[in-house]
Amino acid sequence: MQRFELNSEEVASLQKLTAEVAATYKSAEDPGFLLEANLWAHEMPRRLRAALNSFRLIEPTEALFVISGYPVDDEKIGRTPEHWDRPVEARMPTLEEEILFVLTGSLLGECIGWKTQQDGRIIHDVMPIRGMEQEQIGTGSEQTIWWHTEDAFHPLHGDYIGLMFLRNRDRVPTTFASLGQLGLDPEHYQALFEPHYAIKPDNSHRPENAGHHEGNGAGNGNGNGDGQLYGRIERMQQEPEKIPVLSGDPLSPYIRIDPYFMDPVKDNARAQGAFEALVKAIDARIQDLVLEAGDICFIDNRKAVHGRRAFKARYDGFDRWFKRMNITRDLRKSRADRAEAASRIIL
């Protein structure tokens, strides 16, 4: 893991910058801000910019970058919300944190969202939701979220997943493992590079988990009213595409995997054996990572997997709460799936 500790001068500089942006834009998802985010980001401290640039270009085997030391005012941000489905004005107390999150992410690529996820928002609120305790979804709590790559079922899944923690008093761990030196047999690697495997859509993209507010301040979503859109998700559920789990350089591969939403390979024992060996190897190296309030974590979504340990939510206004965001290095590859070139929402 690479951990970047902000010093006092850098914190002051970032607070000044986010306040300036917040005086111009009332939402971190304002289309104008998203178009200019990369320009604003280059006003952040050079040492931070250099570190993120290195993480992006070198693709270190650790595949995890954590920025620490940014202060979050626990009183100012308010109580942990009961649900992510809230109007824009309810998110104002965390506007500057969301702005900082977008600015740092913009140095890795373009921040994107899904129309099928959290009502078309780019920045997701993640907290335990009452009644979802046993769901295999980030807003659950009492069920372990099994390790995976984010949105692995979709060919346009992000290159990075970002997490910015606002509250984690119970020190609930995020789980993480990189792909470096898994030690698989050569024949296993060969099979994993072949298209034998199918990944179904995860529960966060299901229509029953969509929101109901009209829009989000960026004009990106309208809840679960688009039957055609969710029909596509249903087709992916019923007839998932066969894909390789590994790709790229065999000596330093990329991964696309979500075992909880994958059925066994029934027509190829060799491919299934290779998959089981891969899962066992990753299971053996999964580690716990406790992220604190103010920590910003970027995970290379093609070089690592992540998940979350189970926990008991209290629903007292102080449960675990973080912002989540997807980032792509190549926005053009999703152009046919976005309404216009400036849009950051994949339909």
C-alpha cells in the first residue's frame, strides 16, 4: 500500500481550493465542474499531484493509494444518513469533501457513474441501510461483501474505484488484495486468459435498489423508470458474456472477477480448476484495511480486488459512512453508451 500523508501546509491549500470551488458550484456533480475538474486539480499541491501521477502511470504492484491527514469536521457533516436517496440540498454539508474527492480522482482519469446505480449519481453515499442487513451490497452490513473487482460484469467497468471516508468509528475493515506474485501454475494462467467465465450483474445495479428522486443536480438519472435500461441488465443476468478472468501482460495481468456472482464453469474442468486455484490464492492474501475519517483511498480496479467485513449497524446517526466513485482512464470507450460527449453517466 502507498500512503500519502498530507502536511499542514497541504491541508490548508486543499481547504482553500475546495472552498473556492464550492463558492462557484453547489454540487460536485455539476456538469460545469466535472468538465473543469482536471483544471482545478492542477492547483492542488505539487507533491500530491506527483504521487497520484506516479500511481497512475507506473501501476505499482501494491495497487492501492491512500491519502491521509485531511480533517473532517464530524459535527459539520451531520449524522450518517439513513439512505443514499436524498435530494442535492441534503448533501451540502459534505460538498467540500465531495469536491476534494473529485479533484483527486480527476488526476487518475474521468469520474463516471451508472444510470442503473444510485439514481445516476457519480458520487455515491455508502452507509448501512435498515432492512438491507443481509444483502450482498455495500449498503448491507451483517453479510460479508466478498472480494471482487468493481462492476466486473460490465465491459466498461472503471479502472479505479475511489473511497472517501467520512466516518468509521467502529473501525470496520475494507478487505483488499493485489495480484502481485500469486504463484499459480502456468497451465492455470493459460486457462484464465481464455474466455470461459461469466459474471452476472451485482445487486447494486438491480431496479429494486434504484432511487426515486427526480434527478441529482447533474441531470443524470431518474430512478427506476427506464424499463429498457433494466431490460439490458436482465439480459446480462440471463445470458452473461463469456470472458477471460485475466488479460494484458501475463507477467503482470489485469483481472476482472466477482466470484459471488459467477457460476461454476461446467463445460471445462480445466478452466474451473484454474478459477478455483485463483480464488484460493486470493483468499490466502486478503488483508484488512481500516480507513479513517478523511482518508481517500484509490484501488486499481484492474490490478486488485476489494470487499468488506461484516459488522453490526447501530442506526444511531454515527455508523460507517463513505463516498464512492468510479474512474476511467479512457472516457471515449464508453461514448456509445453515454447521451453526449460531456456526459459522465453510462446508460
